[in-house]
Amino acid sequence: MSLTAAKYNADGTQGGSVMLPEAVFGHAPNAAVLHAYVKMYNTNQRQGTVKTKTRAEVSGGGVKPWRQKGTGRARSGSNTSPVWVGGGRAFGPRPRDHREAMPRKMRRLALLSALALKAQGGAVRIWERSELDAPKTKSVVQPLSQMGVAGRKVLFLDEGILPNLSKSCRNVPWLTRVRAELINAYEVMLAQDLVISPEGLARMTETLVP
């Protein structure tokens, strides 16, 4: 299945179309693997640092509050009991590692599925961005506005570090710039539009195609 994406010049004006590599964007989306990846990604964001004190850790205890019989009250052995106000927590959360793993081939399939969904939905654009001599947010926002994606969740995939371009993108709340070889399926699915530079497209193809 051949897919094309609109090609835009440095100023954001459309200048034809580009054939997307079938090995990257032409796969049949696998919804089950994609769902499993998103669940794993969200689970791995959990810190697992929440903790409550047990009855052995709270302050107090050591003396029986009152004698066992004859007071008319329920028997009690310690004021650290979970049924007491200020007592320990029974079966409370403890620090733990929530991290889950997924085989590399499944992670790759999830990413290819996400890219295929975006391509089939017409959400992929190729942008021949210009080199910047200095950081300037306007030089990034204006072309993207010309493309009609300003204000939407845009994921810009590029190649290299490029400090001036990175600094120009980081002040735009709806824009995220990521190096093409470092993307994951979650970021792709979260974005409404994918804007890819020719260098980023080449780097992505080199990384994903064995």
C-alpha cells in the first residue's frame, strides 16, 4: 500500500508530495500490540514511592491502654492498632517497582502500527526546515501556522541535536521536537500531527528497517 504525505517548503508553503517508505508506514496496524505498549508505557511512569506506616512503625504502643476485663469497653492491646485513630495502616501501599517490559520486536511493531495509523489518517507532513543561525521561536511557529497545524499537538521528528532549532521549539507548548531515532509509539499516538524533516525521515527509515 503506497502512502504519500504533503511536502512543505521552509516557509510552510506546500510544494508537492512525497512517497512515504512502505517499510515504515505501510504496515497493517496491530491494535492489540499497540494497546499493550500504551499500557506498559503508562505503567512505567509510576514512581512506586508511596508508603504508609504499619502498626510497627507508628509512634505509640508499649502499654496496654486499659485492662482486659471489667471496663465495659472492647478489649484493646495497643494504641497502634489499625482500628485506632493515629494507628498503623493495615495492608497499606509499600514502595515497589511497577516497571514492565516488552520484547523488542513487539515495541517495534507497536511503533510501526502507530506510524501507519498516522499515515493512513493523513496526519503526516514533510517539512524542509531551514538552518537557523540563532534561536528564534517565530521561525518555527510561522511555517507551522502556514501548514495549518498551529495549536494542535504536533510531534516534530528531526535528525541531530541542532541546539538553535531545539531552543526555538521548546517555547511552543503544542510542539514537541524529538530526534527521529528516539521516538516511541506512545508519543506518536499522543500527537495529532506528525511533521518530519527529510533528514528525520531518512534517519527513521535507517533505524526501523533492518
